[in-house]
Amino acid sequence: MDHYYAVIMAGGGGTRLWPLSRKARPKQMLRLIDERSLFQTSVERLGGLFGCDGIFVVTVVEQAAELRQHCPDIPKSNYLIEPTPRGTASVVGLAAVMLQRHDPQAVMAILTSDHYIGNEPGFREILAAAYDVAQDGYLVTLGITPSYPSTGYGYIQQGGLIQNYRGFNAYQVLRFKEKPDEDHARAMLAAGGHAWNSGMFVWRVDRILEELARQMPALYSALQTISAAGGTADLHATVESIWPGLKEETIDYGVMEKAEKVAVIPAADLMWSDVGSWDSLFDVLPGDPQGNLVMGGQHIGVDTNRSLVYVNQEHRLIVTIGVDDLVVVDTGDVLLVCRKDQAQRVRQVVNQLKKSGGEFV
Amino acid sequence: MDHYYAVIMAGGGGTRLWPLSRKARPKQMLRLIDERSLFQTSVERLGGLFGCDGIFVVTVVEQAAELRQHCPDIPKSNYLIEPTPRGTASVVGLAAVMLQRHDPQAVMAILTSDHYIGNEPGFREILAAAYDVAQDGYLVTLGITPSYPSTGYGYIQQGGLIQNYRGFNAYQVLRFKEKPDEDHARAMLAAGGHAWNSGMFVWRVDRILEELARQMPALYSALQTISAAGGTADLHATVESIWPGLKEETIDYGVMEKAEKVAVIPAADLMWSDVGSWDSLFDVLPGDPQGNLVMGGQHIGVDTNRSLVYVNQEHRLIVTIGVDDLVVVDTGDVLLVCRKDQAQRVRQVVNQLKKSGGEFV
């Protein structure tokens, strides 16, 4: 697949795994699943599909140096730096104009840096199929066939079949839907024809820039200025001056919802998770016979079931007695004790801490 | 009240508030309720009833120095040292022979060092009444009128009224009962005429020694040897040589259950607690509007109710989300997370740790 490039979005400050994830230690840098960071895993799972020269990383200045240490094989010039985060629309736009200068026929896979995918060969197969769909002019979204009525993901409603590509059906997209309440989630699961929005996309750079020009003309115009400075000594200063003025926007809301020719490839068996909260680790990691996930430290569990215990000090004893479905995370300065089904509310606490001075965030 | 002496038992290694209480930091040394240790509180609540010369402390060698620092006004010679703990029968016997040498007419109040008593004036009134009952030759047990069907305390079944002393009714004791199961506890509460055994006693030294001579002749004989060495340079060596050979026994089982002339004074309003497990602190300390007890550290509680959070570091943030009736105790090296109604099972973990090398105990 000539002209195929991966663009990994790695600038997020995700605090959904707080108190382990922090502003200075975002989720993609965590070594949660195995000894590799989620960012390293995201690069390595691409296997031979892209050479190191074909993998680009968009991040923020604070994270660039550490990410380069995680994946030193990716050329330094492939790390594209945002002065400040401005949402995924700007990330996509920046990567698109830079790739277009490099290869006007480029097809780019926009990938996440902090998700889990258990079935890596299957993931590469779907990326290969998406390349073909994108070559036909579609903006392709990678969908995940829902396994339960999640209220934590956005949904994509499928329309008519476009055709089968390399064994994968690609469908027209009827509608993008925000994170639903539980009733709506159940209804979509019962109705069928809905996929979770994985936040991963594949398209030709000319197609996405065409949509940006039509739907986000201010951003498009800014990107043209940056593109003109590409390859000159002014590039850095140009980005620095333009970026703060950009409107913060997601690619989903800014482009995808009203774009022409949008396709979805639903995948049923990727074993995908966005690792978006502590409870999601139970989908990803095997528990002990009591269903507990114990990570770090020494643990004695008495009548303890389906609970997570994380501690970042080896010589620390955690004793749990009579505890079910609980999350206990100890990072030394912070201890979180949270009912598993309320793990999303960690965000609420992080927001509260940000407002009151930002300590512990 | 001439000839009245307090004997405070302060040698226990209580691990029921583990991980805060440890072998080297037993419960009586903890500053849990206020800025004073439970031992200090136990001495200070005696008020003017006993002079400092009239307060004796029985403890073990490892604890003596620190206890003396807690209560430096008690003469050093009033600290009686057990080489090793041998149960409350030996403690009582040692104090009895030492007091008898000092004052053959002594009446001794055997008191605990690690309990809470909210109504201190009421406690002194009951001690005064018990003195009179003891002068009439009774072995007096201080009973607590049960407020709920506790399975954590022993019970005393009251018999006929002896008479009223200083406003307090003293009853014959029909029977001592071990910690009951819940059905028996409910039945006793419904039947009335039962009091919790507080572990506090008042008697004349001649009466208790008479009972020891009759019921525990081996201990009595050993105590006579010790008494004979009293006031000589041999005392310490004599105790050291005799103590390891003593049978470990409680005063309840060894003497009280089969003694002659046993009385109980039930007290309804002492606001007494043995502080015997983490959940008992809810009986003793006022909670916040959500019923939470927060001790130390910084705490953010989201939907957190009737829970205890203890942390011994000020600069540590504890966040609890969606948590009811939970005990969280963080001592730096150990973190305990325990359902409140299972707090007694801490003992089970301590025993397990003792068997596996004794670390963290």
C-alpha cells in the first residue's frame, strides 16, 4: 500500500485514569497492560503495515521529549508539535497539510495512542481494508460492534452497504450520535446497525482537506499559511503564532457529522477498549480466580471480589476485607477508593481539583 | 475513701485497630479520640478519686518507658512490670500481693487502659459506689447496660438485688456468659437483666487473694514467693524466674465464674466503648453531616456515607466515590480497606501475618 501513513494522536492530557494519569503523566505514557506504555503498544501493533518513516506522531511540546524516548525509531521530524492542544480537528488538519507536502497522494490513518486492541493482526487487516475504501474517496471511520449498551462511547448508525473490501463490509454512515443515556444505548443495541465510534479514521489527505475547506474555512486558511511555511525556518514561528487563535474543535463535530461520502467499517473482534476509566481494565486484563486485578504492592484479600488494587510502591501492603466491585488506586500522594460502576466520576474530582488550585492533578 | 487504689492494666498488645495499632504501638498508646493517648485518658478520667500515689500500672517491659512518658506524675515504682504477658489473672494477682504489702486493707479497682468513657463524672460515681460494695466483701464487676445486641462483648446475668449503694443498685451475679451469637444476644436484650462485662472490677485485696488461693493455687503460691521477695533486691529476679512458668489465664475464667459473693453494678449512661474495632469509633466520635469520620490527611468524598477515613500523613489526598459504610485506614506502610461490619476480621489478617513472618504486625 503505497502512500499509506499512520498519524498517531498522542497529545491528550487524559485524566480519566487519575490519580495515576496526570497532566505531566498522561494516559498514553502509562505502563498499565504490560511493561510497554500504551503509546509504545500503539506504535508496535502497526507491525509492518507502515515503516517507521511512515508513522507520524502529533503531540504537545510538554510530551514530545518523553514520547520520543518511548519510540526512538520514529524519526524526530515525524513528531509534529502543537503549541497547545486545540482539539482533534486541528491535529488532523496539521497532519494533513504536512503529509500533503510530503506526498500529495497520501492516505492517512488517524490513530489513537492510548487505547487497547487485543487482536492486533485483525486490526492491521481492517486498516488495510480501510485504505482501499479511502482510495475510493470515502472518509472512513473504524467502528466497533457494541458488546454491551455502553454510555461511555459515541455511536455511528450504519446505512447501506457500499461493498466488501478485503473481507470487511463498508457501510454508508447515516448519523453520528453523542454518548447516549442507558435507554438509548439499549435501544441501539437491540436495533442493530450501530457501531461505537473508536475515534480512528482513514482518508486521503486531499479529501479531508476538501472537507476542512468547506466546513472549517478559518482552520483551512490557517493550515494553508502553515503549509506555505513548511520546509522553511519560519515553520515553527508560524505555527506558534497561529495556534492560539484556533477554535478548539473535534474532528467528529467539526467535519465528520456533515461530511460527504462517510463510511464505517464495523469490527466485531478487535478486543478494543479505550481504557477510558479504571473499570475498563476489567475488559482488558485477566483477573485472578476471584475476579480481582492486583497491580503492584502486596495484597491480602479477604472476601474480596471483582475489585482492582493498584499501588505504585512494591513494599506496601494492601488489605481488603469484605469488598466487592471496588477500585483502590494508590499513587503515594493520592489514594482513590471508588465503586467500580462510578469510576467515570473521577473526572468530576479532577475538575474540582483543577478549580481549587490544581494540586494533585 | 481510704485504702482505695486504681490498678490500670496497660500491657495489652491489642491489634484490633490494626494497622494503626501494632505490637510496638498498642492501642492504649494511640491518640485516636483526642490529642491524648487512651492510656492518658484512662488516668485523667479518675480525677481526684485516687491520688497519683494511689494509681498503679501493670504493663510489660517493652511498653513501660513510653507509658511513663505519657503519665509522668505516677511514681515510677507504681509501674509493675510483667516479664511477659500471662493473662489478666496474673496481672490481678501481682497487683494484689504488691498492694497487700503496701496496705493490707487495700481495695483495688482493676481498670482498663484502652477504653472510652464519655461520662467521666458518672464513672467516678460508680467507682465510689463499687468501693462500698467491695467493703462488704463482694467481688464487684462493673457492668454496662446493653444498648444493642452486641456479639463482641461477654455478658453478665444479674440475680437478686443486694442493695442500693450511693444511688447505684448492686446485684448478685447469676452467671458470666461468653460472647454470644446474634440470636442469643437478642434474647438477652429482650429478657433484660443482662449487662456487658466491661472487664473492670473492684474488690478488697484480701478477698481476691482468698479466691486465688482457692481456685488458682499454683498462681497463688507463686504470688506468695513474689510477695516474700517484695522490698528486697531479689524481687525483679524472682518475678523473672516465676513468670514464664505461669499458666496464661483470664481473671474472668480463672476466678470470677466460680467465685463466692460476686456482684454487678450495671451502668446505663457511661457512654462506654471498648474501642475494640474500627467501627466502634462511630459510637464514640461525632461524624460529619454524611456520617463520615475523617481523621488526618485531606479528604474529598463524593457520595460517601457513614465511612471512616484515617491517614497518618497530612499531605495526602484521599478520594472516595460512591462508598458507604467503609473503613479506610492508611498508615504509610499498610492500607486497610474494609467493610465496616467486617472490621472485626482485621484480627484474622493479623494472625495470618504473624504466621508468615510477622512483617507489618
